[in-house]
Amino acid sequence: MTIADSSAFDLVVRGDVVTPGGIIANGWVGVRDGVIAAIGDGAPPSARDIHDHSDKFLMPGAIDGQVHACSWRGLDGIASTTRSALAGGVTTIVDMPYDDPNPLTSVPLLELKQAAIARQAHCDVALYGTISGSQDPADIIALAEAGICAIKISSFENHPARFPRIRSNQMLDLFEVARTIGIPVGLHNEDQDIVEARTARLKAEGIDGILAHSPSRPVAAEMSATAHFLELAASVDAHAHIVHLSAPRGFDLVETYAEQGFQATSEMCVHYLLLDDERDGERLGALMKVNPPIRSGVTDALWERLEAGIIAFVSSDHSGWPIERKQAASIFGVSAGVPGLETLVPGFMTGCAERGLDAAALTARYIAENPAKFFGLWPRKGGIMVGADADITVMARETYWFDASKTHDELNWSPFDGDEFSFRVTSTYLRGVLGYDGTAILAEPGSGRFCPGGPIAPQTLAR
């Protein structure tokens, strides 16, 4: 490939380039002013700096579409969370709105969070917004105009103020507003009545170990909340998005609505693909408690749904709880959620490879391109393309054992501690600047930027 004025490149990165059109073996990416200026193969052009990652994948920077950075330590959680993101090859996080102590429900709160990102973030950040249980759904219009990329609500009350239950009439009103501004509404999908009753029954019987967690939140609770949400959205032609499904039937249900022409999408969290309640429960205990729960005997069927292309994207649902929040005597007394930013990409790629799938191509699709399109960040984010931000994750084909004590999130625990992965993040570039060198975080606080959402790319909803 011939490039005019190639000496003007700030950086050329060499490796096997994973582009939306395929993989360029022994390729290179030329960067100018933080943007991808050229892509080619063979001998690289001259540049101020050349970084050689031969025999490694140059992946588009990962976009984690479900992160809880501020549930613990409030807005200060942005710093350690975004450090962990870069170490995991994630260059953009989409942060959930359930911040401590105040969820992101207004423009003043959004401005405070934007200021915290400007001070503390090591990677780029896009944001969900939400509403309180008594709030006028029309308030979401101002948040959307100010740059949030999606709305998140819950059918289950985890906290009356920070993470409330939104009732059906308010959901319907919210969908009517969201339809007019073209923004997706995501749901934490569990039926509160079923969960509370089943939990009370198990407690009364003295059953309180990790294997009680799934029965306390049965698949029926997931499916009923999911179906209810999808039907409300369909009634006004709004976009309903299920942010996590633990059972194959959930994805089939969403796909049924999509096939009927409704705006319905579903998201896969990587722990559901990699962990099994029966196989891993005794070993991990509370360290694998997430909501909805990890189920038994469904991983193969979940991978089949992913291969069929009916899943919008894959995320980590990273939750920054300290290990002390996992140490109560009863499973019902520990917090739900696990750290996941540094295991999302290596874990997903390893799982793909174990099934004989194209790990690089599927990762680029499900953890970069698709979330970028979903949240309105495409084509600036999500692909190695001329004109896009030079967000590049370098992945080595290397077997190693994940060591949670070396993570960069100040948590230093993981349900995947000691697991064998077959791909390792060796470098992460944010807009053409090396932010992680495989060992240390080089990006300074404030290197990351707030990424306002834009129109959803039509390909996101296309089958």
C-alpha cells in the first residue's frame, strides 16, 4: 500500500490486524493525531515510532458495555475501574447509572460524573442514565440531549434509592418517551415477587449455600420479567434491551420479538459462558454470585445462541466490590457481582478457541464493533478503520494462569483466579498512546474522555 507523506505518521503498530473486513496477516496500522490514518500489509512505512507486535493480534480496543464503576467508593471508583479496563484491553467502558450514593438521574449529576471522568479516567467512558421510582420519565430527554447513550432500569429493587424497582406503569411511560428520542431502555430482569418468595422459603428451610442462589432466583423470575418488559416496549414500538440473560430460553424469547419486527435486543455476560453452577459452585462459593445467577448445564446452549448471531454483544457486568462483601456466612448476605474487566477479552477468546471458533473475529464483533454500534459510538469506536480512534488492543497467543493478585482494580480477587487462558493482553493503546504495556498502566488520570452517545447504527438491530 502506498501512502503519501508517510513520514507524518506519529506511530506505526505492526501485527496481525483484525479489521471489520478480515484479518491482515503481517499488517500495520498508521496513526496520526490519535486517529487511524492508514492500514496496510508488508513492510511498514516510516514513522516517528514503530511498535512491532509481530505474531500478535492487533484488535480494535474492546468496549465493555456493562460496567459498575461507582457502586463502591462513588465517583472515585472511576480511577481504579478504568485502570483495570486498560489492563484488560478495554479502551471504552459504558458505565451503569447506579452510583453511590446518587444514581445518575439528572443533568447536574451527569455533569458531576463527567467532571470525575475528566479528572480520573484512564480510558474513555460512555454513560447510561436512569430514573428514580417516583421520577417523571420525561426527565430522561434532557439526559439524552446531554450525552447519555442508554437508559437502565430494574424490575427488582436492590436498593430503594440507588437501585430501585420501576413499576409497570412507569416503564410504559418511559418507553413512550424513549421511543421519541431513539434511545434503548435496558432492564435488570428479575421478578421481585418470585425472588422474595423463593428466598424466604429457602431461608426457612436453612438452605443458604451457593447452590441455593439459583433456586432463590429461578429462571421463571427471569423469563416473566423479560417477557413483561418486551411486551410493554412492543406496545409502543420502543427499543427494549435485556442487559443479561442466564438461560438460553431468554435469548430465544428476545429473538422472537425481533423476528416479529420489534426493537428487541439481548446481551451476554461472559461469566455465563464460562462458569457452571454445579461444576464451579462448591469451588468458588460466593465468589461467583451474580444476579441473575449462573445456572447449571447451559453453557453449550448459550454458546450456540452466540454462534447463531442472536446476541447483540458480550460484556463483563464488572462490579467493583471488595472481597469483604463476599464473606458473609449465608449466600443471601453477600453482594452480587464480580470483577470482570481484566478477564472479559482473554476469557471470551479462550472460550471461543476451545470451541474451535474464530476467537479474534468473534471478539472484534461482539466486544468492539457491536457495542460501538449499539451505543452510538460507531464508527469513531469499535473497529480498526481509517478515520477511527486509534484504540488498539494487542493480544498474544499465549497460555498463562490468571493471577488476580496482580489486577489493577484495587480489588485483587476474581472467580477466574488461577484459571488457564490462552490469550493475553500485552499492550493497550488509547487514541494512539500506549496506555498499558503488559505490566504497568502508563496512561495518566484524565487520559480518558467522556463519549456521548449518538444514533444507534441500523446494523445493531439487523439480523
